[in-house]
Amino acid sequence: MKRVSASFTTEISLLCNCRFATVEHYTAAMVLSGAGDALGYRNQLWEYNESGPAIHRELQELGGLKNIKVELPDWPVSDDTVLHLATAEGLATGLQIEQIVSVLTGKTGEELLHEVAARYVEAMKDMDGRKPGPSSILGVSQLKPGEEEGYRVPYNPDGTGCGAAMRSMCIGLK
Ligand SMILES: [Mg+2]
């Protein structure tokens, strides 16, 4: 990650009227996001269970939340955490600083968008047992990182679910 002077960071903070997350904040948010995903996924068992009462009943049968230790092999993360990590890793390249500067100067920050797209394409190779949905599979297959506008995909009117939200939380932390 590129080093940024404290004064530059302060100036950006003032312009954005925001505070930057610390590494501790960032790490905690990423770990908790992955743990929440693993809990809700329950190794494919709860991913498509549409009955909240049934899930709660099964949770009680496991001894409740306090009795669950979220770890492999029983509690893998799903597709969403793999792609959330791809988003975060793209941001961690340091290109985000250029993106901020680009926004301030009116230029586009396409390099970062291509970087994240490339990481999504790569991350799709780690989906065994993670149940990516059809919208995710289609959308990522349409990414062409490195090609003009290759980070854009057409609007998918059949898209459902919450993957976009689950994979973008780390953007708000920057
Ligand atoms: Mg998932």
C-alpha cells in the first residue's frame, strides 16, 4: 500500500467530512463479516432455507450462537466472503489513493475498477462448495478487466439477492 502523508489524509478527511477506519477497525469488520457469512451459510444448509423458524430451531438444537465455534470444516465462508475479500484486496493495492485524487481532480479512476474486476475473475476460481448464485456467475463472466469499460456489466433484470451489499462493505471503511 502506498504511504500517504498525515496532512494529506487530514485534508481528505476534512473534504469528505469523514474519519478513516484504523487497521483494527478494518480487520474487525472483515473478520466479523466473514463470520456472519459463515454462520448464515452453515455449509450450504441455511443458504437456501427460506424458513426463519426452522433455522432458529436448528440453531437452538446446536446449543445456540454461544455454542458455535465458527471454523473449518463445518463453517466455511460462502461466495460472498471470497468476493468481499477480492474487493478489499483490490482496494488494498494502493490504487484507492489515486482514485480519491482522481475524484478530486475530476479524472476517472478506472485503474482501480479494472483491478477489482480482475480480482473478481480470479476469485471465482475458489467457489467449490460456496454456492455462488446465477447472477454472480453471469456478472463476473461478463467482466473483461484490462479491456475498455471491461469493469462494467449490463444491468441484470433477473438479479436478486444481497451479494452486492455483502461484497462492498469494505468500500465504506476506506
Ligand atoms: Mg453467499
